[in-house]
Amino acid sequence: MMGGERIVVAVDGPAGSGKSSVSREAARRLGLRYIDSGAIYRAVTHFLLGHLGTLEKGESYAGHLDGLEIAQRFDPDGSVQTFVNGTDVSRAIRDELIARNIGTVSDDPGVRNFVNGLLRSWSRRESLIMDGRDIGTVVFPDAAVKIFLDASAEVRSLRRAAEYREMGKTVDVNEIRNQIIRRDQEDIARPFGRLAKALGSFYIDTSSMEKEEVIKRIIELIAEAGGPRVVDGRPG
Ligand code: DC
């Protein structure tokens, strides 16, 4: 990273690839701000459900976003809080009701424009590490560093299951694997902002990597961002 310049680091990848935990930790260590773009889509879904009660697939919701203010805070300790009109919704957006409706919201091109505008406005103020599905392809195609984090569906399912166990939840690995596969299909089939490897992105398959190794690799790539690019990728 060049001293004093603002940079954007875009980290995309499928559900369970670990992108949010490693991005958050890399940001914490580097003193950069981390933005969880998935949480922004969740916050929009929360707002729309609160106003409209139910949401219909294929409907356009951009006209219902007046009066919606979303903010996200990243604490130096690495925790993230998301606010809708000043209310902390960080917990509420992890609800099953949000998960059931988010596809309707994130498929809506008007909503995507709204979210993209918000994400870009934050980048004009400070350097960011942002994770999502279309950050390197659509939101910041000129990001200084673009990373595509991947792992096999099997490994992602096992990691998710371990996370749930740590939280004291009972887990059915088959059910988790099915959810991961369903979300992959949704992410790839989305008409706008679908998950894809951005041109010039670094492809990191984390299937047999420790979390610490992935964090170090990301930090290394950011440090090298001012120098020549080595594209360690697979065909997009
Ligand atoms: O990362 P996550 O699971 O919290 O994301 C929630 C949903 O938002 C997920 O279904 C995909 C969608 N999403 C998106 O369409 N574009 C992004 N940049 C980030 C998330």
C-alpha cells in the first residue's frame, strides 16, 4: 500500500468461504475499515419487511427505499455493527426471516444500485476492505486488490458446522451442506451482481489452508498492491 493513498480491497467468494472472518481480521491488523456488504443487503431486507410485511419475488423495491439510512461501524477490536435509521440491527439481520427474503431483495437491480452507491460513497472517505459477491466485478472493478476466496462445498459445510457447534447449536451437516449448495446456485444464477471471479483477481482456494495462512496471504497481497501484479488465478 502506498503511504497516505486510499485503497479498496475487494474480497468475493461463496457462502462459507471464510471471507468475512479473514477480511475482518486482516482489516483489524492493518487498521483499515472493513465493510460487510452482505449485512447491507440484510439491512435493506429488514427495513423492507418492517415497512411492507411481506415481499414478492420479481417485485421492484427501489421506490420503497426513501427514508432508509444504513450505517455500519467497524470497531478496532474487529466487531461490526449495522444500523438502520440509527437502530442497531446486527442481531436481527441474522434472523431466519431475513434469510428467507434476502434473495428477493438482492435480485432487485434497483436495490443493488442503491447498495452499490452507498458502498462507493464510503470508499471516497477512507481505505476499505469489503467483502461480498460482486465487489470486485461490479462495485469496485478498479480495486487495488481483488481476491476471490474459495473452498470446496464439503470444507465450507464442515467449517459452518464447527462454527455452529462452537455457538452451542446442534448441527446436521447434511442440512448445512444442502443450504450451502442452494446458496451457491442462487449466488451464481442471480441476474445482476452474480458471484464471479473478477478479472485480475487473486484466486485463493482455502480448502486446505489454515485461517491464519489465509489472513497472512491477504495482508501480503495488500502490501504488494503498489507493485507489479501477479495474477494467481484460474480462468474467470
Ligand atoms: O454474505 P451474506 O451471506 O451475509 O450475504 C447475504 C446475502 O446477500 C446473500 O444471499 C448474497 C447477497 N449478497 C449479494 O447479493 N451481493 C453482495 N455483494 C453481498 C451479498
